[in-house]
Amino acid sequence: MGKTIDRAALDEWYAVETGADLTVRPVRTRLLGQEIELYRDESGAPVVREVLDGGSFGPQLPVRERYGCVWTTLGTPRREIFDIMEAGEDDRRFVPCGWVKMRASGLRVVENFLDMAHFPFVHADILGSEPHTEVPGYLSEIRRDVDEVWATNCTFFQPRIAATESEGAFVQLTYRVPNPFVVMLYRVCPTSPNRLDAIALFIQPLEEGLCRAQPVMYLVDDASTQTALLNFEQVIFLQDRIIVENQRPLLLPLEPRQEIPTRADSSSIAYRRWLKEKGLRFGTTAGAA
């Protein structure tokens, strides 16, 4: 397929490469069905441009470097990249976890991240356990002032709440969707209960049913090795990958009657409503129609 014409998708910022991995040697990837080329110029600044038919190049695209990644857009975003306050705190561990490709809509990946009900079955003995399968009620809302989806007052029993922990506990979780293809989790830090760990998932939609994603963590953790932190998150993410790739349809339905939600799906309902209000079609069954 070619580049999408979906204005709602085009006018967003996307993480497309880890900044530390970008060199003067050009690399090619795709974004929203469009082939793009990335490299650093002689001054070290990142450059991103469209690769056109016949191998010629379009003009340079807007570029930002934030949160360890190079970001770009194929359109004209209405605002700058969202803020992650924790990224500016000097005592936090910054842990980029690496890109994983998935044969699924990036929107499906966001929705899976929001879903607490799968914890006991997909992440058994890590994020959940089968004796504790109920998802207590929580609040989901579209925050109009910032144009984001939030789920607050979330609680769930987790056998291992972090790489530093080996005993289970009921944890407080907050979810945030600042961009249709970015989702975040805030959780109380086990070693510093008055602070929150921040975990973000940056998704690069390659095609409607193909994406790659990278978890990025800002943690208050002086004890764990970088390898232990990476292993903990990568095990969880690769378990999710199996589930997401086996969902049908691959694209996300936005009509309520297409998939029947439960009370535990409150955040998903708000997310789908938000996408529909934006008129987003890329990665949805409406876009494939």
C-alpha cells in the first residue's frame, strides 16, 4: 500500500528510530505506508525525508529528538510532542527496551496495553495470577483540555510489580494516552512510594496491519542492573506480542457493536470513542472498508 491520506494520522508525531542508533549511514523504514530515509548530517542533526517513486526524495520532514528517540511527522501536527515530566528528573534510570515488530494495527497494541483483564492469563506470576482475576472499577475519561485519554484509580494484584520485587501486592496504576499511537503507564515506585515510575510505549505504524513498538522506562531504581530491567520488560512485551498478533481482525473496530465490551474495558471504550471523534481511520476496520 502507499502513503495514507488519513489527515488525522498524518498530523501526529511518531517515534521512528532510537536516537543512539542513528548515524550518518542512511537507514530506511516506513511510516503510515510511506517509505522514509533517516540519517544524521555532518553536524550530527537527524534528517528524515520521504523516499518517492523512482528513488528520488521529498523535502526534509520535521524532526525532533525526545525521550531517546527521533520523531517525525508526514503532516502538520497541531501541537508539539507531549511532555513526560519524569524524563526531566536527573535521578531516574532511563531504559529504552528496543523495537519489536508486530503484525497488528498499532491501535490494537495500545488497547492491549490498556487492558488489565489479561494480566493473570498472559502474564501469569508476573503482572497477575489466576486467583486474582477481577478488575476493580476505575475511572476512564477523555481530558478535553489536553486532548488525552486517562484511566485513573486503577488497582490490580500483581505477583511481581517491578524487577526489584519478588512478593505480590495490590498496586495503583494510572494509564495515559497522549497520542493515538503512544500509551503510558504510571505506577507507584516500590523503592520510593511517594513517586511514580513512568513507562511509555512508542508505536511506529508501518502499515495499517503492521507496526513496531518500543517500551521506554523512567524508573527510580538504584538496585537493578540494566540487564535485569530490560529482561523484565521484554518478557512482558513478548508475551503481549503473541496475543496481539492473534487478535482478529488485525485492525481495530471502532463501532460498539463489532466487539462487545465489559466493565473492565472502560479505558478501551474511551480510547475508541476518542479515536472516532478525531476521525482516525488508519489502522481501523473503517479505514480498510
